[in-house]
Amino acid sequence: MTSSTSASEPLDPWARPQPRALALGLACAAAVVGLMAVGVRALADQVGNPRAAQAVEQVRSGAPWIIVGNSVAQSVVDPARLAERLETDAVAQAAIDGALGPHVAALLRHHPPSPGATVVVLMPTHNLLAGRLPSESDRALLVELLRAPDAPLTSLALGGAVSALDLWTRDRDRARSGLLSAVTATPLRLVSALSGVPVRLDSALSELGAEAGPIAGPSGPLPGAAPGRPVVEAEELPPASSVLPLLVEAAEEGDFRLVVVVPFDRRRQDAPCRVAPEDEAGRWLNEAGVSVVDLRGAPLDPSAFSREFHLHNAGRAQGTDLLAEGLRAVAPGGYISGACGR
Amino acid sequence: MTFVQQEFLVFFALVLAITWGMPLVGERRRVAQNVVLLVASAVFYGWVEPWMLGLLLFSTALDYGVTVGMARWPERRGRLLALSLVGNLGLLGVFKYLGFFVTSVGEALTALGFKVHWPTLEIALPVGISFYTFQTLSYTLDVYRGKLTPRRSFLDVALFVSFFPQLVAGPVERARDLLPQLERPRQAAAGQLASGLSLALWGAVKKIVVADQVALYVDRCFVLNEPPPTVLFMASAAFAVQILADFSGYTDIARGTARMLGVNLTHNFDRPYLAESPSDFWRRWHVSFSSWIHEYVYLPLCGRSADDDGPPPSAARRTLATFGSLLISGLWHGAAWKFVLWGAYHASLLTLWRAVSRRSPVSAPRPLKIGVMFVCTVFGWLLFRMQDGDTLRHVLQTAPWAGWSRAWPTVYALVGVVSVGGGVLALGGAVEARVSALRSSPWRPSVELAWWALAASLILLMARSTQSDFLYFRF
């Protein structure tokens, strides 16, 4: 581009645009944006967030025992083995990777399980007591789980009501997820129709040894985040100001039994017993009539851990057995502890 | 900083406003614009790792000094060129290849029975070092050959080396194309700004709407432990879509932003998967780099120069030059044996193609040639993308259809990914070409406004919360 314009150079229609052309262009642009917004909304109504949808499906499955939590619960619990140990029909696994306390509260308040079910909340206590959600994906997941305005929960977790931006993010995530699913589902649907065998890509990949979970999950953890732990830690609230009262309220209203499990903790295996935030939360829960199973000092082989709270696949069986022992022993409102007994 | 970060939007808007808004005229305006662009380039490049600016400055100063020296002492041109080659390639060698070299020698000695315990060298790879090293070398080589007069303005040379739109992932510009543009006064033109924006948005669509989404599936498949070969091959086809969308997307953003700043950069991709032969592929893929390799490596290895009309080299010498230049090309992409293997594979394809095409009495139909070349290219991408040598060993030792009963759902799903990803690239490319072909039509603003709205909406819809880097940043 030079300062001079030669006679042979084409005229620049942007230099002096025709008003009609500009008006038409702006109208077209507005139409494109409008169509896109309507399309996103319509698509979002048909598609759910896969992470949230799977958890909701499990909570509503009618199983008598339901495990709720985050990736720690996923790494600790083998649902089939737990069902066997508890001598029950089924254990539903409704843990959501990356979930924090407000997500669990949203799940149980807005999608309550069948009356009489036992809901086991298993996540590190600092995750359970989390207040304001630290990241966009955490916020999106919470909005995804809400079915109606929930002022007590959203003021605690979002600092106010659900914003228009939150709703747009939710719809956008759903629409994107729906589009991506359609890309892979369409050829699979064709093949399934021909072969008569229904197929899903995530299950097919799992069979090949891939990590479980939806591929196009829109609200995955942020870069660098270990599963279940956001990059920016959420602020930990005192038990009475956290989601615990909301969980208790949900259990009372939904007529289900709540058990909170403090997970195995590699750091606490050899540590001397001391008062920790977990203890404060445990006391508060006991006083509210909620059973607590404290697995921190349980006799778990140290080699079972993959991280602080997470277990290896190989350690999951032992972890599940110890959890089953605790769950069988705990009386309503009781407290079962590991080494750090009280 | 990368083009798809939110910070870049603010940064670029500022640079654009200052570049075109300065109340100066003539040469003073040009110099001021170049100063602004140089400072902006330093901010862009040093945003995360400021120390890397030191290497960039070293390369720039070295080649500036060497070329000025060539003008002053023509009889010492050879030695000065050697100094530039040693300095630039030495830097590249230390930061990119030393760790690989040490590890490889250690492994070789261990394999021979020696007990070697060398420490593993953890040297950070400066972003874009392969690109700017080749770019600055082209300046010195052209001055050495007398094709270019050495510049006295350090500012212009420094801006040529570090011009931020193409600094970290190309196109690899030649001094004879880019420098004259930086030495001319530049004025804002609305049409240029608009077409630059159209191109940059199309680049962002390719990256965010196609490459980043396809990557979700490709990454899942390439971490599988001993996957069925059919899955790997289809994942490689998906990777072919991903890498084209990613790299050509980067190039389009680079060309678009540069155009908005009044600079035209080289066209880097010409529908590479429509190539009919290996040589055709290299005329279409990463054109700025492959033409660099052709001019500064392949032709010298053949004993010729770009202007040489002499007799063609012997078949043996051409083969040697082909392997030499493509092995260097492979190694340029990364310090790993898989890239060497990828280069050797393409060299073999080229050599084989030359032998077959010379003897073949009939020409195959074009769609067949394109199809065969695409399959060959995809196998090349498998070598390029595989995690390690075990993957290749597994593929070669396993029957192609092995594990089909478990593999087919994934394969069919990947067919969907490749079809839709490739379709979006083809359709979007055609639309963008139509839009840019409008040039002086009075309806161009209408079409461009609608195109911007569509592109921006698609980007907003499909952007991932965890944006991945451009693939070629690693090189």
C-alpha cells in the first residue's frame, strides 16, 4: 500500500462507501448475528452439557445409593464393587470432574434423588466449603445445573443472580457441544441404523483405552489444572456460611439421607492428629444430624495414591472396600473416623 | 503473545491506531511508523519471555553487521557469510538441537555397550527461532550473492527480522520482498484495512472453529496405547485437516494483520491437499519455507543457483540434493527423529515419483492422482504426529485391519470429523476468495460486513475455554 494511487488501480469502495451498500451490509450483519443467536438458543434447548447431564441422569436414576463429588470420588469409588459390598441393588456415580461444593448443592437442590435414597458426598473438604466460584468454566457448570433461580446458592457462588452473560455462556457451550456431537454422531447413526447396534463415540474410545468422559465437554478444567482442582482456588468458607446448610435443607426437603465422606489424604497418613478445617466441618455436620465418614487415617496402602486425594486404578478396589466399611458402620448423624478418631 | 489471546486484540488496536494516527508526513512518518512497529514487535515477542529478545537482537545485529561489512570489504564476503552462518545456525543448534544431539549420542553409545550417564539438557526453545533465523539468513545470503544491496538503516533491518505478524510462525519472508515495503511510506487505505480484517477473521475461523475442535479428537486418538491401525490412519487424516487449518489459519491472521499495517506478506498455502504429486505438494504447502529450502539448500546441493540455466544435474545428484534438503526440512520442524523420518519419507516419495513419472507412458486421471497423493500425505502426517517410535513399530507390525471390530465406531466418527472439518475449510476458503475478488465492486462493503459478522459469530460460538497454541509455535 502506498500513498499514491495510480489511474490503473481499482477504486476502493470502502473509501467512499455507498449509503445503500452500507445499509444493506449492516442489515445483513444484523441478520447473521440474529440468526446465530436464535440458532444457538434453539440448539441449546435441545442439548445439555454432557458433564452435567450425565450427573443428573445418575442422581435421577432411582438407585438407592448415589455418590456425588468430583474427580476424587471418581478415583476412589468403583460403583459396582461398592454395590456388592453394601449388598444393595445399585450405586449411581454422579461425580462431576472439577465440581466444587456449590455444584453439588445445585445438583441435589435442583435434581433431587428419589426419597429414601442415600447420597454420599465425597470430595476434599476445602472443595466442599468453596464459596465464590473462581473460573468461567466453574460458573458455567453451576448455571448448567440450575433449573430455576436460586438466590441463596447463586449469591454464595456467583456473588449475585445468574447474569445474562452466564446464560449466554451456558447456551453457547451447549450449542457448541451439540454441534460437535452431531459431527461424529451422524456417521455413527448411519452405521448404527445399518448394523442395528447403537454406538457412541465416547464408549467406543473407552473400549480402546481412552480416558473416560465426553470429548466435546465445553467446560473442561483450565490449562494446567489438575482434575478436580481449579487453577485459582476458590475461597474456603466457614461451614455455617458455606453450602452445607443448603445441602442439609435439600436433604430434608427431598427426604433423602446425606452422608459426607472426608476422603483419603496422603499427607495425613503419617501426620499426627490435629484439628483441621475438616474437623470443624465434621462437627457442624454432626450437629446438623448429618453422618460423616472420615477416611483420612484409614489403613490404605500409601501406594494406592496417585495424588494427594486421588487413587490409582489399582488402589480403587481397596479404597472402595474401606469406604463401604465406613458407610455400613455409620449411624444416622454418627461420625466414623480413621486414625484421627475423636 | 498469540493471535488468539484477548490481549492481542487490545495490543493490535493500539498499534493500528498509533501507526495510522500519527500526525507526521513523508520520511519522518515512515521512520516513526517503523519505530512503532519495531517496539510493538518487541512487546509482542517478549510478552511472556523477555529474555528471548536478546537472541533476536543478537541475530539481527550479527546480520546487519555482516552485510554492512560485505559492502565495505567485498573481498571478505565469504568469511563474513561464514560468520553469519556460524552465529545464526550455532544459536539455533544450541537452543533447538543440542539437547537432542546429546541424548541421541548417549543412546547410541549405550546401544554400543558403553555406560554413559550424561545429564539431560533442559534448554528452553525460543519461540519462532527457526523462522527468524531462516528469514535473517536469507537477507545475508542475498547480499552475499549480490541480489540485494546491504541496508544502512538498522531500524529497517531490525523490523524486517522482527515484524510481529510473521515473527513467530512465518511466512518466512525474503528480504527482497519485505524490506522494500518497509522502506516505502505507507498510508492507511480503508479497502486495505477491510480486506486485511476479512483475511485475519478467516484465519481465526480456521484456527478456532476447525483446528481447535478437530484437535480434541486427534489428541484423544494419539494417546491411545497400541490403537488399531485404522484408527491411527483416520486420526492422521483428521490431523491433516487440523494442521492445515492451524498453520494456514496462523498465516492468514499474519497476512491479514500485516495488510492492515500496510504490508503484504507471501501467500503460504495453495490448497495443498489438491496436489497431484509430491513435487506439487511442496509447491503448495508452506510455500515460503519450501521455496527457501529450494533456493538456499536444494539448488546449491545440485550445484546450481536460481538464475542458472545450465544443464540439469544428474539423477544421482538430484536425489542426493532431495534427501539433503528434505532431511534438513524435517529437522527444522523439531529436534526429534520422527521429523527426520518424515523428511526422509517425503524425499523417498519425491524420488520415487520422479522415477515413476519419467517411465510411465500414460497419465492417471487427476482425481486418482490427488487421492493417491492425499493418502501418501496422510501417512506422512502419521509419522509427524506420532508420539514415539513405538507407534510406528506397532503400525508396521500389525495387520492394517487388526482390531477392526473395536475400531470401526471411532473410524466412522473420525470420517465425520474429517468431512466436516475439511468441508468448512473448503467452503470458507471459497467464500473468502469470492469476497476478496470483489475488489472495486460497490457492494463489497455489504458483503464484507456480513462476512465479518458471520466469522465473528462462529468464533464466539466455537471458542474453547482452553485455547491451544498454534502447532507451528513449537518449531
